[in-house]
Amino acid sequence: DIQMTQSPSSLSASVGDRVTITCRASQSIGSFLNWYQQKPGKAPKVLIYGASTVQSGVPSRFSGSGSGTDFTLTISSLQTEDFATYYCQQSYSNSYAFGQGTRLEIK
Amino acid sequence: QVQLVQSGAEVKKPGSSVKVSCKGSGGTFSTYGINWVRQGPGQGLEWMGGIIPILGIATYAQKFLDRVTITMDESTNTAYMEVSSLRSEDMAVYYCARGTTVTGPFDYWGQGTLVTVSA
């Protein structure tokens, strides 16, 4: 099965900061990489799919890049509502594995 | 507006089974996959399996192959996920989620169902 590894596992940042989260797949997954945001007590919400396509309704400060095995999620200017946990997920194979998550906290 | 509404919280004894439902509305579900994802206390997301109703085929993560059954009642747009031989490690919030395509993201999610396993 494909394994997904995110880094860092947690991150402290301030409002207005630029933040980057990385995700690595254990084998090539093309561009079949999705990013989700989850807030406490809520279901995850898709932000980015196909590695770089922003889901409708998601603010433009969120962007994604990468292909093959290495991917990044970037938030260009952090807002208060962005403090949450972020997960990557591969949809190349039907094991749909998630990364372990990156918790983004207020500094 | 697409909505997935799950059944309520459950308290089960070790060794028993639990069946969680997920009713879809506001869209066509026969051609979309319905997936099940669980999240243990303070843990990350774990894909358990899914079903594509029009194909009638369920697939499962390796670790759940022998204890999880996913079914779909197309007449009511309701998916079901049953876990048997429950153990304490199965205590989690279980989510259903719609897959846009076989290789796409999960775009709509249910509200989650908490399953507590306790003697």
C-alpha cells in the first residue's frame, strides 16, 4: 500500500505568515493528491484536489503544487480561521491513504 | 444541496457489532463512491473502505477486510458500514464521505458518528 508522510506534524505561526506543509508519497502517485482542512469536532473539508486545483469556495490564499512523490500546500497569508489540522490524501490507488496530519497552531 | 446524514452515536460492548448508516440527499449517488473514514480519539484520518453503487462493488483497506462490511441501498440512497468483533481500538468517530470520481477527492462528508466500545 502507498504510505503518505507529512511534515511537520505541528507548526506554530502568526496571522499574516506564509506557511508551507509538505507531503511525500512512498511511490509515485502522479497528481492524484488532495488536501483537507479539519477543525475540532468537524468533518474534514477538501481544499485542493489533483495536487493544485483549488476547490470551489476555498480562498485563493490556499495553493498546492507537486507531482510524483513530493507535494506542498501553501497558505500565503494566514488568517485566524486557518488554524486547524491539515491532511494530505492520495487518490491514485483505492487505498486512499491519508497523511498523519499537520496541526497548525497560533504562535 | 448535497447532504450526507449519519445515524446517531452508539455504545457497544467488546465483541459485538455496530452498523452505521449514511443517508444521502440533494444529488445522485449511484455513480459516486461512498467511502468510510474513521478517526480515533486525537488521531488522524483512516480510510476503511468504500462502495460504488452502480457497480455494486465494495473495496476495503487491508486491515479491515475481515471485520468490515459496506453495503448500499440505492432505493433510499443510504449506505451502511458494519464493523464486527468490536474492540477498544475501534472506538472512534466514523465518517461517510462521497468520492467525486475513483481518483478524485471526497467532496461531501457526513457529520460523523461516535462509536464507543466499553464493557
